[in-house]
Amino acid sequence: MNEATTITTPTKQSSRRYIWLDLILLFVLLAALAFRVSGLFWGEYQYLHPDERFLIWVGSDIKPVENLASYFDTANSTLNPHNAGHGFYVYGTLPMFIARYTVEWIFGHSGFLEMTQVGRSLSTLVDLLTVFLVYITAARLYDKRVAILAAAFSGAAVLQIQQSHFFTMDTFINFFSFLAFYFAVRVMVSKRAWSVKEVEPEFETQEPTDQAQPSASQGFGSRVKVFVANPLFLLSLGFGVALGMAVASKLNAVLMAVALPAAMGIGLLNLPISQRSRRARQAFGYLVFAAFVSFWVFRIFQPYAFSGPGFFGIVPNQQWVNNIRELLAQSNGDVDFPPAMQWARRPIWFSLQNLVLWGFGLPLGILAWIGFLWVGWRIFRIPGEWRRHALLWGWTGIYFVWQSMALNPTMRYQLPIYPSLAIFAGWVLVTLYDLSNNSLISGESETSKRVIPRIAAIIIGLIVLCSTYGYAYAFTRIYDRQITRIEATRWIYQNIPGPITLPIQSANGLPRQLNHLAQRALEEAATQDSRSVTPAHVHSALDLMPWVARV
């Protein structure tokens, strides 16, 4: 074929037709927010999540810098975890800096309590923004019907809800990496960016003649003007910024870098063959520009990966490099690392099993992977169909295989493909619904045969939506209850006798007792006065129970 098949994008007419879906999006976001703020500070600050406990600890120890020069001074910066007593730090620094400066702005000081409150709130916020990104990305790739279903599924995905309840890097990498993917989608589907008129004049300068010899500065300025005027400039800039922020949140986001070249390649194949060679040179220029931006954004937000001391001191920081090497050794099983023992002899499908059973739940998990497989079938069997799906399908498949083959296929490591799988789930339902409009079906004499796909899509959609939201609601009820080990500790305090047992009549009339675990607190309170222990002392001891449980 001489002419490439174009990607079908939603028309303005169809967008207006489904404008009411934008209103439904508000309710979807409100439901997603309700799931994420339910019991947001669950756990009574006991830090069951080991990563969160460490990050809260680091955030409490580091301090804002006094000036920009100190920020890039790796050896002396008060923001550098290595300088705050944490010699092994392999997490991204961008989410840490955002949380730490927000704490400073709100409270004026930092501590475990303040970092937890701000960190978890930020984690909830960025995951809610991810749900919105799912909507606008699916609307660009397909239409608003797919978009609203995908957003609804992403908003109720249990793994996303769980991660929103902790201050870790996972929700941040999920947001920034999918933001980069959104810009890649825009690059792929933008007709204006790939229109022929947008490429004039050529990037190459013409040979100067004797009559007219334009200055080099004029020629350069003209080329820059053309480069910036093309929509690909802003889209590449957005991709570079988002990718740099994603990698500064967690290093494994670097795989998203392949999305922009893939989007550029699909955009080029969308053009007539005669135009591809010239446009390929321009596309390469935008790729170099995006890579340049991404590197310097990473330099700004992960400053201690470099030695410094100034902004242009970009020699890798050897301590940071050693930390990454040690992490890789632990992750690959090259060292005898106790937490890695649990991954021994895990099957290759372990990550998939957890994603379907727990991360999404069976109905949504099955529907999402049916969508992924169905799209794969259409890519290889229907000519030209791959242009619409290749970017989303390729990203999902590559990242899923990469994480599934790792020694430690932790369920949350697959979080970056949850948005794309939610889109596939929405696509399945809309595609099934639209099968009744297929010419092969509409030609049937019996009308009932043409409505079967629509009925099936509606029934399946209702079952999956109801079960997914039911699962999300049931899961969030965890956060309405006391954490089990704290509840058990309180029961021990109240029911198991110790060397010293002090019966107490509580406000609700229920008898309680304080055993020997709180003996030290009572003794210290008693030594403050020669008289007997007062009720105030008893209440002070009771307030120490969470501290005792943590010990």
C-alpha cells in the first residue's frame, strides 16, 4: 500500500455527543476520592509498611536548604539523605522533597506525625490525578465512552487504593510515568503536528549565494522558530519533563523512555512514504530535545545522583552508584538477603496471579486481560489496526513481562500498567457494544441477532462495575477498624495479668487493667510525687500504649 492507514480519532461531533460523560467523570472522581481518604491515617502511626516507615524517617531527618547553591552541593546539602545518617538510600528524591517542603510550609518543622499526614495526603492526590489521566488518555486514543469506563475501573482498582494510603514512591511514579505516556499518545494522534504545512521551511540551511548571504544567526533563529512552532515541540517538552520527574521518583520509570520514539515512529508511518524521510529527521530532533530535557529534569529533582557541587557537576555520585549496585544485587539474588528469601521458587505467573486476584479482583482482572489479548489479535489480524493500539499494547506487554521475570515480582511493582489495563477493560465493553454496527452482523435478517452484542456488553459491564466497586468498598472497610496488632496489644493490656495489675474503670463503664508492660511509666509518674498515683498519672500511662506496642 502506498498510502498509510490513518489512526481514527474521536471527531468533534462524537465528542459533543458524549459530553454528558464529562459530568459522570465528576462522580467517578468523587467515588475514587472517597475510597482513598477512607481511613487515610489508619494504623495509628505504627508504620506497618516498611518502605513508608523508612521514608517517613528520612523525611523527618533531612532539612530544607538555605539557598540554591546548597541544594546542588551533594557533599554538604541538608536535603541529602546520605548527610542525614541514611547511607543507603535508593528511592527517588522528588516525592521526598515535595513532601518535606510541604511539611515545612504547613507546620514549620518536621517529624514522623507531620511527614505521615502530608505524605499520605500527597500520595492520595497524585493517584486521583492518575485516574483523571486515564480518562483523558483513553479519550485521545478511543472515545469518551472508553474513557469514562477506564476511569471508573482505575478509580476502584484496589491496589491503587491501597498504595494511596501510604507515603511511598509508587503512586508518584505511576502518575508521572503515565503523564509521560499521555504526551506520547498526543504525539502519535496529533494530525496538526504531522501535517505537511507544519514542516516548512526545511531545517537545513540553503547554500548562500553571492547576491544574498544571510548571517548564521538569522538562519539559526529561523530554524529555532520553525522548531518551536511545531506542536511536537510542546509535546516533546511535556514528555521530557514528565519522564524526568518519573525517573526522579523511581528508577524503573526509565523504561517509559521508549514510548516517545514509538509514538514518533507510528506518526511517521501515518504519513505518505514520500514525506517520511524528511519528517524522520525532524522527529529525531524532537527526540534529542526530549532526552535533553528529561536528563536535566532528573538532574534537578534527583540532585544527589551526581557529585556536584554545582548544577553542572554531573559526574555520578559514587555513593549513590554503590547504593544502586547493592540494590540490584539484592533484587537479583546475588547476595544472601533475608527479605529476598520469600521469592524463591515463585512461578513465572506469580505476578499475573496477584494482579488478577487481588490488585484488580477477578472480574476486572479477567476483563482487562481479555481486552489486552483481543487487541493483540486485532493488531496481527486486521490490517492497519495496529496503528491505533500499538503504543498502549506494547507498553503494557513490555513492562508486564519485565516485572514478571524479575526475582522479586512484587504486586505493587506492576502498578504502572494498571492505568493501561483499565483502558483495555473499558475498550472491551465499548467494542463489544459496537459490534452490532458491524456490517457482517447488521446484514442479518433477524434484528435480535444485532442487539445481542449490546445486551452482552451492558450485562458484562454492569457485573464488572458492581463487583469492582463492591470489592473496593469491602477492602476499604479495613481502614474503618483498628489495626490488628494494636487491637491485640490493647487486649493484652486489659486482660492478661502481670506482676502489677491495676484495675481501671473506664468512661464507658467497662473494666480495664494495666499490666507490667506499663509498669515503668507508672513508676516514673509516681516518683514525681510522694503521694499515691493519681488518675492523671494513669491516663498518662495509657497514652503510652502505642509507644509500648511499637517497642
